[in-house]
Amino acid sequence: QKKNPFSSDERLASKPAHTHRGDPTYGRPPEGSRTEQRGKEAHSHVGKEVEELCLIIRRIGQVGEDGHVSVTFGQLFETYVTISNKVVGILLRARKHGLVHFEGEMLWQGKDDDVVITLL
């Protein structure tokens, strides 16, 4: 629409040009935009859920010989699902940040109930 001579939408005139791979702003919303603000709020919310998950693991888990707290996925799922239905996604995020460890790529209710999740 920016190139359309018949378009009178003033919002389009203020949009920045498209960025390309390698540009530090590539794939990011414009600075100060509402989209950027929503992204920051979502990131903060997920961070709080990860913290809460770690606290629950510490509360319901057992301390092992190595000093790390561990819990089975089944036990964690039953406890945490009453708080949030995103337990697997939050676990994956916590593992990505090096806070927990478990075997496998994905955890499935029922099938992976005996998988041990260790709080690092």
C-alpha cells in the first residue's frame, strides 16, 4: 500500500522500510510500538511461570544424593495442571534456560509419567 498512489492511509507513511537478514532489527517489532510492549509483557509473564514451576518442583520434589531436587513428570503434572495448563511448555522453557533437566524432546501425559525432572 505504501507504493499505491491511491492509498491515503497515513499510518503507512510512517512505517519503516522492510529490514533484511543480518540487520539487528530484523524480525523485531518497531521500537516503542504496542507490539513490542505486548512482547515484553508476555516474556515477563512466562518468566514468572517458570519461576513458579521451579518453586513447585522444590516444594513437592525429593532431594537426591547429588543434592538436586527431582520429581516425576506425572507427579508434577498432577500438581501443576491445577495452576496452569501449559506445564509442558513451561518445562521446555525452563530447560532452555538451564533450570531443569529431563530426558527426551517432549513430555506426554500418561506415556512419560515416570520421566524424572531434576531442578538444576
